[in-house]
Amino acid sequence: MHDYGFQMQMIGDHCYVVRVRPGSDAEAKGVRAGDEVLGVNNYPPARQDFWKMEYVYNILRPQPGLNLDLRSPSGERRQLLVNAKMRDLPHVRDLTGSRIFDVVRDMENEEHFMRVRYVERGRDLLIVKLPQFLSWEVEPVIGKLPNYNAVVFDLRGNPGGAEEALRILLGGLFESKVKIGDRVGRNASKVVETETRHHVFSGKVVVLVDSNSASASELFARVIQLEKRGLIVGDRSSGKVMAAKEYSYKVGAGPVLLYGASITEADLRMTDGQSLEHTGVTPDKIVLPTAADLASGRDPALAQAAEMLNVKMTPEEAGALFPYEWRKD
């Protein structure tokens, strides 16, 4: 297990440090939110292949440290070696006896980070921070919506999730069934539609997306856009919408080795005939935080979304609504 002590993200066509873990080597070396990342181990980040950099350094081959080429909001350029915190994890986990409760606690902790968070401004506005599309999480969201005049769905950083959850949540926003798109596989095509709901929210809708919004979050935003149900605000989304299917496997007759794989099996073409793969969703209004915004914890995109719905909110107030939670070491 590794932790570099900071997180970076593409914002527009530039890469920035968006947060730094307190007490990390990155913090001690002076890495700050708002620093532009000009190079990682001598490779300049670029939007079209940033995912490859993340895959190599976070999945394929985590590094004990990263050489960073940074530029501060004031224009100062510096190069730093940031050491990662590395911890060995067991390759096989003992699930006998009371040890099973360790797994239960891990699952509960993960559920905490995947929970939906809400902020309300009287009856005028509900802001829904949705980390992932999970069927059991979106049902309560639909139940809350009729109590408000408008809603902001914050899907920034949302990697997607279950198609069923996408169909349920969109179904809560339309009076009748709406076609999401055609699921186009190698041998067949299938129409994907929203799920009809008895109680439908008819208020105003704004959806926030960024470069880390992927899969179901992109499809959600694009349906809202194509059907003219609301407005999309933020940064262009990631363009990762290929549909995948989960396969589970086991080895052994007694105690078994369980593992699984997610296999891409289809594309999803929207009602305009286009796929979002490698393209993403272009917001109706592009609002990108500046380096100074990141450094100060301001959120101009959420503030702009609230203003579109006639709710006054400063970027400073917006930036304080959903504090980031670091996972424990």
C-alpha cells in the first residue's frame, strides 16, 4: 500500500496539486494545493494520457518517491523529491474466527467514503454530493428531491458505477421514460432507458462535472444536457464510458481463492448518435478553479451553480461545504 501524500488532477489542460495530506512528506517538502505540476519523474502531464500516468504510479508500479517539477501560484518554479509512505499488505487474508470482523470494518469504512452527502439552503436548493452510482444510495436521493425547488448534483470525481443506479436516478427527474442510449456490443445492441418513477422531481437541475467524472456520471450529465432538463457546469469530463461486466472466479475445492475481473464488453451511444468515449461531456458553462482558488480552498464552480439557481453563495462558502476526508494510513 502506498500514499504519496498529495493528489493531483487535470483542470482544463493543466495539471495541479488539488490537496496535500497533513503530516506527509509532501507537506513537509512544501507541496501545496494550487501548485501546477509541470513534470512527474520528468514526464509532463497531459490530459489525453494522464490516466496512463495514474495507472503506472498508482496501480502497475507504485514508486517509493516521485520527482516533481512544480510551479507555485506566484510563479516560483521548484523541483522536489517527495517520498511515499509504503506499507506491505498480506497477499492472503485469514477470514477465520474473529478475523472476519476486520473485513467487516474495512467494508464499513469504505461505505463511509461512498456515502451521499447533502447541503440544503432552505427549500430553495439541495446540493447532492454523489461519490458513486450505487443503487441503494440513489433511492434516498430521489425521496428527498420533492422537498426542494432546485438541485445541484455534484458529480465531480464520480467514477461511475451501476447502470441500474443511473436508470433509477434519471428516472426520478423525468415524467416519462427517456432513452439514455444504445448499448452496442460485439454481437448485439440494447436500448437503455430510465426507470419510471411514481414521484418525479420537476424543479431546476444543475450538474457539476470535472476531469475525473467518468462512466455513469458522464452519461447522467449528457442525458440532462440532451433532454434540456438542466445545465452542466465545470470542466470537460473524462470520456470513459465503455460498459463493463463483472466476472467472479474461484480456485480450490475447500478453502477457495476468490477473485474477479471487470471486462469491457460494450460502448454506449447517446441519442445524438455519438459516443462519449475519448470525448467526454463539454459543460454548458465551463468554470475552472484557478491556482489561487485551489490554494485558498475556494470552489467557484459550485458557487456559480448555486447562483444559476438564484441562491447566493460565495466561492469561499462553497469550498467549505464538503471537506475532503483522507483515508486512514
